[in-house]
Amino acid sequence: MAVGDHTVAVIGAGKIGELMLSGLLRSGWPVGRLLATARRPIRAEELATRYGVRVVDNLTAVGEADVLAIAVKPQDAAALLDEIGPKVPADKLVISLCAGLPTGFFNRRLPEGTPVVRVMTNTPALVDQAMSAISAGAHATGEHLALAEEMFTPLGATVRVPESQQDAVTALSGSGPAYFYLLVEAMVDAGILLGLPRQVAHELIVQTAIGSAVMLRDSGEHPVKLREAVTSPAGTTISAIRELENHGVRAAMLAALEAARDRARELAAQSE
């Protein structure tokens, strides 16, 4: 069966679920092979109008779809699985987009042998530049992983990681866009302090961020080497970097990522 021949149901089409839904449609996935569920009727109507997909209840989605992409909030996952778990055939692929929840959480609430693949993606999926990390649960095969990859590759890049690394992925790339937005916000404010109009500062920083990211990706060079290429002896850049180091920016980033990882673990523990 070709990938587009699978019927995919996005259960709980909130922000992340909608990103997946819209990305599949942009990649050419047949609209007739996509279903969505939503808790609120107004949200269901919104999805149907915006994307033309059929919005159904959870049990209908389970009955009709080949792949169930579960995108509810972690704290809502147990109640959802209590509802649909007894109705899920053991050969149906379940893809979890629930931050922090291990595949074992699903295995304990689904029929024995149900394949579960855990995916952590991020919001740049909206512009097909996501980073999605994919991990196999106990019963997922290489074929299941390949299907998940084909579903998420149109949204950006994918990487396979052991599930034990998923909390670190959540901290690094799952939450990562927010760190960059905060950095850009701070740099724009600095530009205003230095006398630039807000729009000019914004354009300068956004294009610099895009160019730097593309250069980092395409050059294959270590970031230290690229940074050193900008850093002249006794120049402006090294003066700025000294201040960043004096203010503990590197240590703050390490502490922030550890906090995000720990919170991911807490979410899993609270959901049990």
C-alpha cells in the first residue's frame, strides 16, 4: 500500500495536530484520506472549513483510520485512551505527538502488541521547516518507522532517536523555536536602544538569523569555526561575546534546557 493510501486520523487537532494536518495536505496527501477530531464543535467547524477534511468523533476515527495520530495535551491522554483503547485493533499504528509521554504509557492502555511510534516535532512545520524526532515503541517495526518518516518528512527534517533521548529532544528542538524567538526579541530591543527603528532592527536580525542558520546547515562547518570567522582580534564581535560570557549566557542555556527536560519528565509522571 502506498503511503498516501493510508487513512490518517489526527485525534485532538490543536496546534500541533493542525500543523501535521496542514503539512500532509501541502505534501499532496489526499484530503479524503484525512480525518480529524476536536473537542469543541466550533473548532471542528473551523478545521472542516479551513482544510476540507471530515471532522468526526474519536470512535469513528478509530474505526475508519489506518493510522491514529494522537495530538491531545499530555494531561488529557489517559482519558482519551480510556475511551478509545478497547476499540483500537492491535495492528493499527498509533503515532504519539504528546510531549513527555513514553510509548509505554500507550502500551499499557492499548491492546497487547499495538505498534506505537513517538514523534516530537516543532512549530516550524507550519513553513515545512520542522525538526521531527521519531522513536519506535516496543511493538513498532522498521516499516512503522518508515511510514512515520514519510508522513513527517514533508514538514521538514526527520531523525530517528532511541526513545530514551526523547525528553532531551523535547528540550532542545521541541521547545527550541521559543529560545530563538526570545533571542531575536532581545536583539531587536538592543537595536532600538542603539538608535535603529524597530522595523529596521527586525529585518536586520531576522535575515541574519536565516542566513546564519542556512550557512551552518549547508557549510558542514562546526559552529565554533563559523563564529571564529566573524571574530576579529580586538574587534566588535569579541567585545560582544565577552559580555555574553560575563553574563552567563552559555550557562543559562544549559540550565534552561535541563529545566525543559525535567519538565517533560514531570508531565509524564503526572499523567500516570
